[in-house]
Amino acid sequence: MGGTVVALRSNVSPMSDSMSEQLITAITTQLQAVVDPYTKSALTAGRALTNVKVTDQSIAINLTKGYPVSEQIHASLAQLAVDALQGLDLQGRDVQLLVQQDILSHSAQQGVRGVDGVKNIIAVASGKGGVGKSTVAANLALALAAAGAQVAVLDADIYGPSQPRMLGIQGKPEALDNKMLLPMQNHQLKIMSIGFLVEEDTPMIWRGPMVTQALEQMLRGTDWANDGQDVDYLIIDLPPGTGDIQLTLSQKVPVSGAVIVTTPQDIALLDARKAYKMFDKVSVPVFGVIENMSTHVCTQCGHEEAIFGAHGAQKMADEYDLELLGEIPLEMAIRELADSGTPTVVAEPTSKTAARYRDIALRIAGKLSIKKKDFSSKFPNIVVENS
């Protein structure tokens, strides 16, 4: 990303080595006090502050964050840093701040094999159907892609796949010579769904073992890095409930974390709690709760009304010590745009609702970035042979 430069003009005098070290220490201390809005930890936490260099004319600061850094995010982080330095006597030196992204693989369930070409897997669950989980999953994936990440979507709802329609994709995936499937692509996303392999109106009359086998084949039988770029985030759109697919996910899929989508009403929250407890039992961390259809927005006057109740997700978050990641209103445009294959984040990127999706997506990525790293892919294979 480009650097942010702030010029504080005055007479600049040469600086000795000791004075330079003192100023570097002061700058570092000031930046350590800044809270990153996406990780909720210090801006410099996790060795994010990679360089501070002071010369007679300028101060260069380098930050490396473990989540996507779009131009907008870069500007907001840079402003936080510059504001923190206002109290220091910089003697007119230009402040040049560069924020870069370095999205790494993070730990998942112990003993579960990773997926080739995928760094992190995030499950989007609801517990109950009809709460708009698939729409939220699609928009979160699009928001992460727009922020500069490599993103893929796996539609794990074998019985009722929604992502082909929501992401505006038709056709069948190409099979490679090694029998791997190429993911379908649209809106800067890589997508795989059972909906690409059967007709849209064909019911999947399968028992549990066939469903779980199909999920594993789509996950591990897809060449996610076919273009030479690993996927930073694979968003898995889970079916409602806590059945076979969820069990397979917890036992055989390396999930870095999950988010739970609910509406404010008590009936939806009952099943959302079950979803949380399921992830808790299988040691998959839950990053937080998203309240969908939080308020209804009138298309005529813009009035917002909590027709499904108020603060339901907040109460659940408080109950289980989770974060309320955000609230999405009930708008006709969200439904219309998803049905048309161009969800809100790509169809209306400057809208308030798209901004809410982006903020939620960055909060999830930020929480993931401070998790324990997974360096297993960096280790060489050790082969012992008889000589």
C-alpha cells in the first residue's frame, strides 16, 4: 500500500544517534497506546511494528497487519498513528507511514489435516434456517475480497445450495487431469457448491454418509490455488442445524474460527445458542455474533423499526462472553440484490449497509489475525530411509 505522509514544518536540526534513539523510543511508546479497531489490541501487537527510522528530514514507520489492508483501511490506521504522534516534538520532520498486509495461516483443531491452497477456514453458521445466513456469508466474502484478500466460498448446504444464485454463477466446474475440480469464479471470489453439479430444481435425496462425503470431496477435491495464489480465507456457508455436516466440519475440516448469524427474536436465538455450544464442544473458537434483520428500514421514509425484537444478539453475546460483530438491517434491497447475483457489497459498495458488512468482515479478520499461527506448512517433510 502507499505511504501516508504528514509534514510538520519547522526548522530541522541535525540529530545525534542518542537523540534519534530517544525519539524512536518515544514514537514506539505512543504507537503502543493506540488500539487497533479490528483486533481490539495494541496497534503494534504481534510484532506489527516492523520498522521506525529517523533521519534529519523524515520519520519512516512501517506496520504489517495480519488482515486485509485496503486503501481505506490504510488511511484509517495511518490517521490513528499520526494522531498519536501529535504530542511529540518531531521538529518538523515528515512522517511517512506504510501499512502492509501479511495474512498467515492460523491454528485449527488439533490433528486435523490442512487443505491444500487454503490458509484459513471460517465457518458461517446459524443453527436455524431463514435468518439470512447465506446472504451474510456471501457479503462477508465479498467484503474481504474488496479489502484485498484472496477469498473463496464453499457452499456446504448440500440439500439447499444458495451461493450459485447469490453470486451470479451458472455452469459446471471444469475437471482437471488429476480429477481435481476448478472452482467457479465471479466477483473476485472462487466458489464451489453442489449446486454446480446438479440441476437447480433437483432435490438431493441423500443420507448422512453421502452428504459428508460430498462435502469432503468439494473441500479437498477442489484446486483452490489453481491460479498460483493461495486462498487467504475460505468462507464455509453451513446449513442450519447441528447434524452430519457440522460434525464432519469439526472432525475433518481445519476450521480457524466460526461466526454465528441470528435474528433478534427469541426463537432464532434458541438455535443460535445451540450452534455456539456445538462449536465450543469441538474446540472451534467463535469470533462473535452477527444480528441480521436487526431493524426494518422503510423504503418510503427510511424509518427503522425493530420488528423482530431488539438487542437479542447482544444478550447472547453477553451471556457467552462473545463480541457482537455487527447488526444488519432488514432491507428489500439486500434480498433483491442477492437474488440477482450481485450482493450489496458489490452492487452498492458506497451504501451504509455495505459499510456494515465491510466492518464486520474486518473485525472477523482482525480477531483471526491475533490467533496462534500455524507454521506446519513451513516445515520440511522428514523421510527416514534404511541405508
